[in-house]
Amino acid sequence: MLCFLAGIHAALAQTRPLTGKVHDGKGSPIPGATVMQKGTSQGVPTGDDGSFSINVTGTSPTLEVSAIGFSRKEVIVDGKLHWISP
């Protein structure tokens, strides 16, 4: 299970930073997971604590989250906490 939490800052900007964390079902961070904005080449790895920061475009961007041992998941960013099963 991946846990994904993201928050959008500067919502009126065309390109804006989005930060969040990726965790497993037990709450442990998933370092080295890849977070990409769907339909773009924008992607970043998560840090040792599962955190990431990515610049996104659009009002409700879709992120693709992938990690070794987990299924690739898509998340529509809406400022809420997302629990995603593998």
C-alpha cells in the first residue's frame, strides 16, 4: 500500500510546486519511488523520508507514483490524503 499526501502551493500560478510524501501501508517512507506528472516529462524521486517536490501544471494534475515492489498508481491531486493499495 502506498500512502500519498500532496499539497499545492500558489494555486493561481501556471506552474507551481507540489510537495508530498510516499509511505507504505505501515507508515514507513518509500525512498527512491518515482513521482511523475502524467502526460509530461516532469518527474522526481522521493528522498530518504519519502518526501518529494515537483513542479506541476494544470488545475488538477494527475501524478503517477511507482516504486519497486508496488504497482504503479495514478493520483489526481486534490489536496487530500490518498491511501493506495499495491
